[in-house]
Amino acid sequence: MVKIIIENLGQKELSLEELNKTALYQFHTNSIDWMHYCGGKGRCTTCKMIVVKGIEHLSGQTHAEKKYELEGLLKENERLACQVRVNGDITVRVPDESKLPHMKYSA
Ligand code: FES
């Protein structure tokens, strides 16, 4: 079964029931609160995730992601959770700027 590991949420492991869904969808269906200020429309970068492993298992960059990368708001190993579809095992981290005050993050 395909898994998402969130490294700085205590190595939280999500087993995915469905593939080709956005990472944001996977977080929410697994009851993980993840910042998404624009509601998943690709109009902000608050849903950014740092991809530690498995970036090759993600769908290609969307127009919104390319735009933010050109503007210097997304690095090579960063993707927008609302834009990217997950099709294999990945390990991610929540960036400091996207941490929610009520969540308990680990190192
Ligand atoms: S929630 Fe705004 S770009 Fe993803």
C-alpha cells in the first residue's frame, strides 16, 4: 500500500486508499490539518510541503507551481499539496511558515 510519511509530525504514516488524489486530499481524509489558505485553488503557497523522499512519485508541476517557482516561492524540493497528485511512497515535511498553531510538530 502506498504511504505518505510526514517526518516532522512524529513520522506520521498515512496509508492511501486511493491514488492520483492530491496530497491535500490525502491529508484531510486522514484527519491531518494542513494549511490551505486559498482553499486548494493554487492561489497561495500556504499548502507548501517539503519533499524529502519520493518526489518521482508525484505528478508533474502544475501551471501554478511553475509560476511560484519562477517567482522564487517554491524550491526544487517543494510542492503545493493542493496541486500535486500522489502515486507512490513519499516522505514530506511541513515548512516552518506553514505550521498550524494547534498542531504539535516534532523535529
Ligand atoms: S491551498 Fe493555496 S495554493 Fe494550495
